[in-house]
Amino acid sequence: MDWLDLLIRVALGLVVISVVMGVCMYSVLAERKVSAWIQGRVGPNRTSLPIIAAIPVVGRFLTRLGIFQPLADGGKFLFKEDVIPAHVNKIYFVLAPIIAFVPALVTISVVPFGQYFDAAGAVKTLILANVDVGLLFIFAFASLGVYALVLSGWASNSKYPFLGGVRASAQLVSYELAMGLAVLPVFIWINGPGASGSLSLVRIVEAQHNWWFVLTQPLSALVFVIALFAETNRLPFDMPESETDLVGGYHTEYSSFKFGFFFVGEYANMTVGACVITLVFFGGWHPLPGFDWIEVAGMTGWAWLATGIPGALIAFATFAAKVVFFLFFFIWVRWTVPRFRYDQVMSIGWRRLLPLAIANLIVCALGIAAIDRFL
Amino acid sequence: MATDYTFPENAARAASAEPAEFETEKLSISMGPSHPATHGVLRLQLELDGETVVKCDPVIGYLHRGDEKIAENMTYNQFVPYTDRLDYLAPLANNVAYALAVERLARLELPPRCQAIRALICEMARVSSHLLGVGVYGMDTGAMTIFLVTFTEREKLYNLFEELTGARFTTSYTRIGGMSRDIPDGWLDRVLKFCEGVLPVIDEVDKLLTRNRIFLDRTEGVGVIPKDVAIAHGLTGANLRASGVAVDMRKDKPYLGYEQYDFDVPVGTKGDCYDRYLVRIEEMRQSVRLIRQIIATFPGGAWYCEDAKRIFAPKKDKILTSMEELIQNFMIVTEGPQMPAGEVYFEAENPKGVLGFFIHSKGGGVPYRLKIRSPSFSSLSVLPKVAVGAMVADLAAILGSLDFVMGECDR
């Protein structure tokens, strides 16, 4: 690997991180706008930049859309007083927000954004690091996120954050089991007997060029989505911070940019979660369920749409649209349903979701074995 | 408030939850006075075993203003604005309850139009209070959107209140012996229009919550108040009726001509949080039914007692043109409405429960002693018993379902 290659990779990494940060900032805006829409309110519509606000129609439209609100929010987080209470354990108190934020950014490096054929006809994947253990890598790093909640709850040395931390550790550990079991049938499907195994996300998406896994394994997808809600601390499973009984939960004692890290970290986790569900169950960058896009394009004489730059753009746009839909779905659910109680969350995780995931795994394994033998 | 009594089902739950293999330490935690679930300035001193509440002591008095003592130092009319601040979610109903108590002391007979106006605003206040109660209850269980859905309707009610009384929040609409003014032209039609709009919203809340699995999990069997405990603690209003006791002052001791209207009193069976929610939803529908009947039979005539010369101030144009009325107005403003000596206790069915006023008068324009029986205080008194064995998150649901107001509890 020469220096130029390394430089390009670093630059690409920075680009991806800034895009993900942008998505996080704007999913905060989306949360506020969508909740306003659901609740019959207006949402943020005042924040503006002096130059852009002067543009006749567009500036006004962008302001009404609240497009500059994330800048103001970020600025506010930066310039507020950063209070570190006297009673906290300082090292862990400072460490916790970092841990909340970093795993989400690390996991994005193995997420593929699209695929296309270059001029020579070789398959190119838009990905930072095509690791062979892609999904395992994501699970491993995402589960580090629980340390952020536990550490912040513990280091705050205060009762409400403590309860939040206890809830977080129990909840996140429980739902990881169901989540892992939900994706196992997918791996059994793509790793046929005798073939060399792979957990790569690219491989998973390529296996869905025709039928998405949500169509062939709907139960796995359902269990995965529910577990994902619990893993990202979204309502109805937002036990660690449920504000009606724990005030702010684990981040009660945090202020300024440290709170901002928790806040953006939650949305970064949500974004990665939306990417993963899109890739594993909803066909990644394949636009049509049930049809191979490249074949369809070839048959209708639009083959140039599936190759080169247009192919890359369409693949990326498809992927982005699906991710945005899932982000919207997360927000939609949050503002519609009430919150579970802590013991109910645990009971759902262990007594409903886990048996369901195991049963689903057995049924899928038997089904796949039968297909292998008789078809 | 003693916590010596434990509920059989709660005790069983507490026993099954805790295997006696290892010693656990209780966590004592203070919930409030500034906490999202405590609706104002209630403080709960909790002792937790894990997430289970072992002991719950409500600490009240953060909003104590000494209303009863204040009443002894001012004339009867001057106390009307203070009643706004009791249950500040239904000030119109408080005004009416207080005015009725004083008028009973003065043995005034209200003209039918005045009674109809008062009954109408009482029912509107009930809808307003229950809309907020149900909305906040939804928010306590995590359903934020319910709150904004109901609050939007409440804004429309406030617009009507503003048009009627000149104020949106603290209305001070009644006077002893009448109202501060007549209803504006076309106002009744706008109230009817509001009624048409509010019923679909109640149905919408019904659709979002009543059969919602998560809401059912959070409220069914939570915070059960059996019939005998509810009676022993003096619970009233929707909280009592949810426990299966069909007591409603509008039916049992009719006032303001409630006996001429046709309405049902919804009653619960189990007395849990879910029943209290259902009772409130149905009471809103019954209130709308009442509002429609009252408007359909709205009487004409005077909207104040014309024969109460020493109690109700005369019309403004008369004061400016006639000597007799000028003196009468002067006496009522400076010395207060003149009451006979005696004692009276009157209780009205307010949105939060039975609001009672006990007045001891030694004659003249100022009460010797005024005692307020506030329903929120009684509702809160049952909390130490209900909360034991519940989880921390249940507390939010229980507090929301009891629908109390600290302004009334602390007085």
C-alpha cells in the first residue's frame, strides 16, 4: 500500500464521518419536524443564516424547513457551560460520552453504501473496509455502547442516573441475544454447505439481488427490528432515559458538549441501525424486491442505468432512501406509542423475543436443509 | 399519612419478587418537588428495593398559600379570584362552587338563566380539565402525542373562556348572587361548534390508547384502589367512581338544576389506573351531552338575583345615574355583600372530585372562618397505600391517573 492509497483512504474516511455526522444532525431536525407534523405543530422554523435568509424564495423556504436549526443546536452545545459536578468520578464521567459516540462511528466503516460495474466490468463496492466479518464487527462494536450508559450512570454518583445505568445494562445485554439469533438464519442461507463462509455485509446484500430477506424470512426481520429499537434506546424501549420517571436517566448530570455527545451518539446508533436493517433484510442497494435490477435494466434496454456512474448513483440513492425511511420509521414509532415498564421490557426480551428467535432459527434451519436436500 | 396497610395482591407481588437469599439495601430517593411525573410541586420520599417501591411518603405543602386564612381577611367577592387558583385547571367550576356556597348562606334563589350559565361553564370546565388530565396521563405513560392532541382542543375552550370572561386561565367569572356579565352574542353557537369538534378528538384519543397493548400493560391492574379503601380515604369524583362507587353530587344532591338534564354517571369495576382513564373519557362525552341539553333549553331572563339588594352590585349605568344605586354599589364594594350569621357547607362535583366550602359567618361582608375541602388532597392521601409494591414507572401512571392539582391540595 503506497502513500497515495493511504491518503485517499484517510480522506474517504473523513468524508464518510462528516456525512454520518451530517445525517445525525439532520435526523435530530427530522425528529423535531416529524414529531411536530404528527402532533399538529410547526416545529423549528426561525433559525436562519443572514446571507441565505436574504435570498427571496429559497431562503425563506429553507428557513421554514428549519434547515439551519442543527447548526444552532450544535453551537449551543459548544458554548454552554460545561458543568462537572463535584461528586462525580471524573475519569469515567468524561470517558462515558466518548464511548457513547465512538463505536457508532467505527461501525460505519464496514457498512457498504452501494455497488456498481466499472468500465472493465468488475464489481466495485462503495465501502471503507470490506471486512469479511462485517456484521460481527458491527455487533461487537455496537455492544461497546452499553459501557457508555453504565459508566455514565455509575460515574455520575447520583441516584436517577444510577437507576438509568442499571436499566441500560440489563436491557441492552438481553436484547443483543435476540438480535444475534435473528440474523443467524440469514447466514445459514447465504453460506451453503461446502462453500467458504462469510459474514460480510456485501455478501449478504449480493444474496438479495432477487428476493429480499424480509420476504423470505419475515419473522427474523420482525425480531431484528424490535431488538433494534431496544438496542438504540428508542421508545417504546427507552428505559435508560425514560424522562417521566427517571428525569433524564443516565445523562441527568451531563451538560454542554458532553450531553451533545450522548445526544448525537443516539442518532448515530440509529443511523447505523437503519443501515444494518436495510442491508441485512431490505435488499441494501437493490431497488426492486423480487426482480434482479440489472436483468430488468438489461431487458428494457436501459442497461447503462445499471453500470458505471449512473449505476453507482442509483445504487447509492436506493440505499439512502431505504435508510431515510427507516430513520423516519424510528421517529414515527417514537411519537405514536406509549412506553413499556422496565420489567415488561425484560419479560418481552427474555420470554417472548428470545423463544421466538430460537424457534425461528430452528424452523429456518430445517427449511434451508430441506431445500438443500430436495431442490 | 400512615403506611401500615398493604394490599393483598401487592404484598403477594412483593413477596414473589424478592427471593430471601441475599440481603438487599433499600435505596431512598426523593422524587420531586421538581420532577416531570409529579405534576407541579409534589415531593415523594421513596424507599426502593431495586425498582419496587417499599415505602412512599408524599410531602405536600410546597404550594401552600394560606387561602383559608386569606379568606378571613377579605370580603366574599374579593375571594373569588383566589378560588381560581385552587384547581387552576378548572377555575370556572371553582368560582361556581364557592359562589353557590355563599349564596346558600345568604339563602338566595338564583334565576334559571344564571343557573344554566353556571351549569354550562361547569361542564365546559370539566371537559377542559379532563382533556388535560387524560393528555398528561398519556404523557406519563410515554405517549407524548396524546398530550398535544388534547391540548389543541383545550386551546379552543380557552378561546371560548376568553370571550366569555376576558381571561383565559384565571377567569373569576362569578359574583355572589350572579355573574360578572351576561354571555356574549352568538357564544352558545360557538360552544355547540366546539362540542362537534371535541367528540372526534375524544374518539381519536380512544383509538390511540384504549386498546393499545402497551397502554393496557402499563395501566391494567396497576394502582388498584378497592371500594372500601376509596371510601375510607374520602376519594371523590372520577377516582371514586372508577372504584365502583356511583357517587356524583350532580345526581345525589342536585344543584344548578342538574336534575332536569339527562346524563349517565360512568362507574368503573376494578379501580385500577385503566378504569380511572376510562371513566374520565366517558365523563367528557357525558359533559358534551350535558352542554348540548343545557344550550337546547337555555332560559332567558335575568342572569343575576334582582332582589338581592345588599349582595349583588347594580348595573353600571344605574350607578352613574341614580343615587340609590350609587350608595348600594359603594356599600357592597367597601363592606362586601352582607351575609346573615350562620354556618353552611356546600359541595359541588368538580372535575377533580367534590370541592366543598364550609363557611362560618358572624354576619357582615367577611367570613369568620372558611374551610376548603379539596378533592386532590383526599386523592393524594391514598397514594402511600397504592404505591407500595408498584414499580418506579408505575408511580408515574398512578400519579397521572389520580389527576390531582397541587394548587388545590396545598391551598
